[in-house]
Amino acid sequence: MTDKSQPIIILKNVDKHFGHVKAVNNISLEVMPSEVVVVIGPSGSGKSTMLRCINHLETPTAGQIVVDGKVLSHKGKDINAIRREVGMVFQQFNLFPHLTALENVVIAQTVVRGRSKQEADRVARQQLDRVGIPEKADVYPGQLSGGQQQRVAIARALAMNPKIMLFDEPTSALDPEMIKEVLDVMMQLAEEGMTMVVVTHEMGFARNAADRIIFMNEGGIVEEATPDVFFDNPKHERTKLFLSQILH
Amino acid sequence: MASTDTPSRNRRGTFIDTLSGLPWWFFIILLGALFLAYSFFVDETYSDIFIFLKDGVAMTIRVTLTGYALAVTIGLMTGLGRVSKNPVLYNVATIYVNIMRGIPILVNILYVAFVVTPPAINGINVLGDWLAQINLLGPENVLAVLSVRQVDFSVRGTIALAISYGAFEAEIFRAGIESIGRGQMEAARSLGMSYVQAMRYIILPQAVRRVLPPLGNDFIAMLKESSLISVLGVRDMTQLSKLYAASSFQYLKTYTLLAFMYLVMTVLLSIGVKSMERRLSTND
């Protein structure tokens, strides 16, 4: 059971270095259940690396990460147990091309969650319905548009009943006219109370969906505020500069 | 403009294009096959040789099929070792691949047959005695009483071929696995799959599809190289031809027929591989 008054994600002084490059530098962050945190910042500021540390796709160089009350150690089974509870959506979708949309959503349920084929099938169709493409169940990813692929990827993550969803620039690889369909699904998720950490350049989404916005630069958190304060009264010079460059 | 005002030359051009596009190589081989088939009827020597070689065909096919199945199994295991982050697995696999790729197959066949097999059988005997001592098997069990002479040279040759080819297949599997983007593994792991589950359900199914054509080519290569085990006296197509030619002095006819039999088998197989390649590429 998740305690609603305790943070579900805790990052304590997390560092991630690639050789001499400090991609993430001493970041501390807490995310509460049902909170939607949007992370923005210039490219190379360590947003994605920080996000990937949360489910250990990157192993932090130093610091502590606690997800859903469990401390992420460096080895083995615990990490798989955590990842089960943390859904992730990638910039490049990363659908499995040898499986149909339905099978993409089914496979981890049967292999990881141990659900029966019928049960997994039922959940998968439900999730495809939720993201608005039930009719594409038997189509292979190669025949889907980018927006549809990303929605299947979201359904795939949701089918595992995660407590947290991580989005790593989910709309950056999409054609402009497909961005909205993906953002709509994410907005709906946020309204349903999903805990979300979203790395994005979509300022409209940040303003409307976020409970809190985090602005990162050079591996560190520069500013943290509610959307209203962040967009209308940013405190730091670096934030003002960034906003002046993207909001034209 | 110049291309539109000379329709007759264009037509001739397309006619020549069509002609040159035909699989002439196949027709010529077919012609040779027909000539040989004809010779069968008019020249009794050929049918005589063929009848003599028939058992060798079965041996060649058996050695190739079992050797190849073993080689692919070894190759898959070793290929997984080559991409493994575990330093022991990686280094063991890499040592094996590098040694085997550097030794001629013929030398490896001699080495396995005469150098490795005797002590290996000794080891099996010791294992059998030990199993008898702890009462898992009877005192005179198969493992304990196995003698070196019972292990046929065809078996030794097959194992040697499998060990040599296993290294080639391993590199094919490695390349196939590495050709699957990093995102696939990340997506699988992010859903909670273990490394082994991700390999089994996500990476390998995609990798195997990509490596089927090169694996098929190696099957053809192995069919040809299986002729090397004739140095052990294994009665395959090649060995029987040697025997026939030496006793009848019909070198030309014997070796022509032998070469042609290999050719027919490999051409048929390569047509199979080609069509598989085509089917797989349309599925992508």
C-alpha cells in the first residue's frame, strides 16, 4: 500500500557522471503520489539522465534513490521489482517491431506479472481502448503513425499497472500534427491521478498539467515552482533567458 | 529527346535487357545436369559410380545435419557469451572464437579425432566409475566401459566440424544481437523484464530473423566442408569417390560426378536461402 502522505520518489544528492562529464550533479527531489512533475531545461541539462536514474536505466554514480519505499540498490532482482511499478515512455517509442500492438502490450504482463494469456489480453485491449486505438490491436508497429506508436507505448506501460509513469520527451520525435493526440492521453492520465514525471519541451502541457515545474541546467535543478509562478514570475536569470528563448 | 525518337533501338535494348536478365547461370548448370543424366543412360560407368556413391550421400547429409545443429547450438551459446557483460562468460566465449577461427578446419578435424578424443573418453570413463561409486549408475554402465575405438570417426569428424563452425555461427549471432537497437533492451527492462527474459522474448526473436540468411549460407558451406572428414576414412561421398577412382582408374568420370553432386545440392540449397531472404525482407 502506498502511503499518500509520503513521497513516492525520493532522490537524495544524486550524481551521474559519464567520464568527466557531470550529467547529473547533486540533485535532490521528492515527488508525492498523484503529483505531476514536469522537468524542462535546455538540451544537455541532464533531464533525461535524471529521469533514467529513477528506474535505474542509468546507475547513479553517487547518492540515494528511493522509489515506493524501496531503496534502489545496484544489483539484481530489486531493480526488476521496482521497474514493474514504474512505467516508462521513450522519445523513440521503442515498440517491439516483431510483435503486434496487442502483443506489445501483452508480453510483459505474461512474462513479468505472470498473468494468464486471456487476462493479459483483456487488460491489453482495455488499455488500447484507453489510449484511443482499439482498432489497431492486430497491426504491427511499422504500419502505425508515430502518434499511434507512442500511444501503444503508453498502453504497454499502463498495462503493468504502474504506480509511477516516466515520460522522456514523449512528443519530440513526432510530426507536429500528432503531438496533440499523445498529449491528450497524458493529460487524461494526469487527471486520473497518476504520479508522473515528464521531461518535455511542450510548454502548453507543462502549464496545464503540471503541479510543479522543475527547471534544470548543467546537471542541477535551478528553479522549482508551480506553473503560474514559473511562467509568470521566474526568479532566476537562467530561467528567464530560457523562457524568453522558447516563448516567442 | 534523343531517347524518344529511336523506338526501334529502344525495343532492341529492352529485348537485350530481358535476355541478359535471365538466370543463364542456372540454365547452364541445368544443361550440365541434363548432359550428365543423359550420360547415365548411355554410359554405364556413371550409373555404376552413382550406385557406389549412394551410401556416401547419406553419410554426407547425416554429418552435415547433425554437425550443423550442434554448431548452431554452440554458436548461440557462445554468441550470447560474446555480448554478455559477465567477464567470465565474455572471455571464455572470446577465447574459443578466436582460437577456432585461426585454426584450419582440416587441422581441427585431425586434432579432435586423434588428440582430443582419447583423453576425453578417459574422462568419460572416470565420470562413469564415479557415478557407479555413488550408486547413480550400475558398475558396468555405458560411460564407464566406453572405449576409444567405439567412438566412430564419423562422430569425431562431426564434432570437429561443429566446434569449428560453432565459432563462425557465434559471430553471426553476436552481430545479429548487436544490430538490435539499445532502445529495445531498455524498453524491455523498463517493463520489469530480467536480462534473460528480454533476450528470450524481445532481442533474440528479432536477431534470429536477421541472421537466418547468413546462417543458411553457413549450412551450404558446411555441406561442402564436410568432405574434409574423408581424411579420417569416413565413408562420405568424397571418400567413396576416392576409393572408386583408385580401384577403377576412372578419375575423370568419378570426380566429375562427385563435383556435380555437391553442386546440385548447394545450388538447390542456395535457391532456398535466397527465397527465405526475400520473404524476410518483405516482412520487415
